[in-house]
Amino acid sequence: AGAAGGPAGGGTELVLGGGAPAAAGGAAPAGGASGTAVAAYEPSAVVARRQASKWPRPGWHPPWKLYRVVSGHLGWVRSVAVEPGNEWFCTGSADRTIKCWDLASGGLKLTLTGHIEQVTGLAVSPRHPYLFSCGLDKTVKCWDLEYNKVIRSYHGHLSGVYCLAQHPVLDLLFTGGRDSACRVWDMRTKTQVHCLSGHDATVASVAAQGADPQVITGSQDSTVKLWDLVAGKTMSTLTFHKKGVRALALHPAENTFASCSADNIKKFKLPRGDFLHNTLQQQGAIVNTAAVNDDGVLFTGGDDGSMCFWDWKSGNRFQREAAVVQPGSLESEAGIFAAAFDRTGTRLLTCEADKTIKFFKEDSDATPETHPIDFRPPSGMKRY
């Protein structure tokens, strides 16, 4: 017989070019025994960068339940801030007052008057006995909580101020408003350090952190901007949303943040603002507020009173609730304007259009058996 064409043992040889294998004892490949094997065909889809198909499985979270409703404001409750000691919190309202409440009992401690329009933003300083507030009367005020008086006013906004944030390390204050600018204030001297301009519409949300980008703004022009605070310039503009961005939530441990719009809730990685993924479901409402705790629970509150609780890691919604209006209110007054977790992350406060503040906590009786995870991994995930 002829020369052995296959390997020792009489097996069949696989030719990479996709031809039929040479039979044992058959003719050698064309070009003699030293014939070159043809490289395998590699489709371009293999080379293209693709999203991982294995979606992270969400962790189990107990459902949240309402356990207290506090009323006292005479108008919509528009803003909330929890003090660093976790003993009390304050709310700002359309009745032009700021009220401080006891976190444990829900009792009213103090009412501050001074704004002449709706109070849309609040922040309590962790380093000074100060409370900062902003409102639709174009003013930003600093209250001394030892005297319960306004000690500084920050002038410069040309129209209503919609959001407020303070720098976690430096004595700086960030406010965004209807004049399409985010203004950076020196707390002590009241001077405007920067006017971060570049948005084409109302700056509806602002978030601040210690590392670059130190300021993140979301606007009604449907963009999110990451700012270089030293230069006072934009580091990058994220144009993934199709509708205005009314809420931003920075994760307390990871270097990520979520931006919330009527079209989608999107997660981004810092410092460059790389798009990670959308949430797996949609809220189907204008999202006014977002808050995230250390356990990886993201809460979003909608203009129609819809409340969604999301698993941060996977973007899966594990609970959806509808706000119940207090007796005597219209059904249309179900709307959530602001929300915040307390410092431990075990209590959630929501500020609503029926003039109440509602307290939520995790259901301690729930188990993974009584409330199993409803998770369907996405088949065709939207990339944008």
C-alpha cells in the first residue's frame, strides 16, 4: 500500500480548510508531505467587542414595607436630608417651610421659615452645625442650627434653584437650577467659585464626590455631564438618555452611579462615565428621585407615585409598589418628589405630593422562600 497519510494508529487527519479528512493509507495532501494547513475562517463577529451574555444573578433582598406616615406640611414635600448623626432629618416643602423631624419617633422638632417659594433642595453639613437649603425663589441659604437662623445667603442664580449638593471633603456647595448652570459656592466667603455652564436646559440633579469627577450634573436637555472641578470645565458628556435626567444616585462603596430618566435607568462607571447597562425593567414614569444604600438596594420614585426597588448589581427590579395617598387627598396626588435612606440604610424616607413623609423598612419576616427572586436574564439587551 501507499505511504501512511494519517497519524500513527491509523486515525483520520482533520484538514483545517474544511475539506474531507484524508483516509488512512490514502494519498498525502497536495504539495507533498510538507503541505501547509489552511487557517480556520474567523467571522468578524468573533473579533467585535460584545456584551457578556452571562448576566450577573441578583442577590436576594427582603421587600420593603410602609410603617409610618408623618403629616405636618401644608404643601407638597419637595426635598429631604438626613443629618450625619442619624438622629433627625429635615424636609423642605411647597409651603415654603423647612421642618426638622425626629427619625426614631417621627415627631416634629423645629420649623424654619425664611424662603418665599418652594424649598427644592436640602443638605446637612457633616463638619459644621449648618443646614443648606435652596428654593424656587432663586436663593441658596445657610442656616446655623445652633441659633436656627439664616447666617449666609448665596446670590447669583438667575431663576429657580432645583437641586443642591455639598462636597464631602471641601467646603464647597453645588447648586443647579433653571438658568442651565451649576454654580459652585465657597461656603464660608459666599463667593461663586465657578459657574459650570454647558447644559442647554434646567439642571435638575447634581451629585458630588471626593474623587474626580467631583461634580456630576443631570439636566432636562437629557445629558449627564462629568465636571473637572479645578478647571471648571466638562470632562465628558453622556448622551445616552432620550429624556430629561431628574435624578442621580452615587453608590456609597463602588465607583459607579445611576442616572434616572423617563426612558430608562442607566448605570455608569466612573471616572470616565463608561456605560455599564440599563435596568432590566422600566419604571414607565417620570423618575423624580433615586437613592441607594450600602446593601445594593436602589430606590426610584416616580411622578405618578410608582416606587421601584432594584438590585444594584444586576439591575433587576425585586419590588414595585404604588404610593397610597393619605385620606382626603386626590388619587392624582400620588407622586414622589424626594427620597433618602437614613445613615444605616435600613430606613427609607419618601416625600410625597399628598403632603406626607412616609417611612419604609425591610420586612423582617420575609425569606427567599416566601419572596423568591423573579429574574429573567435579558435575551436581546439594548446597548443604548
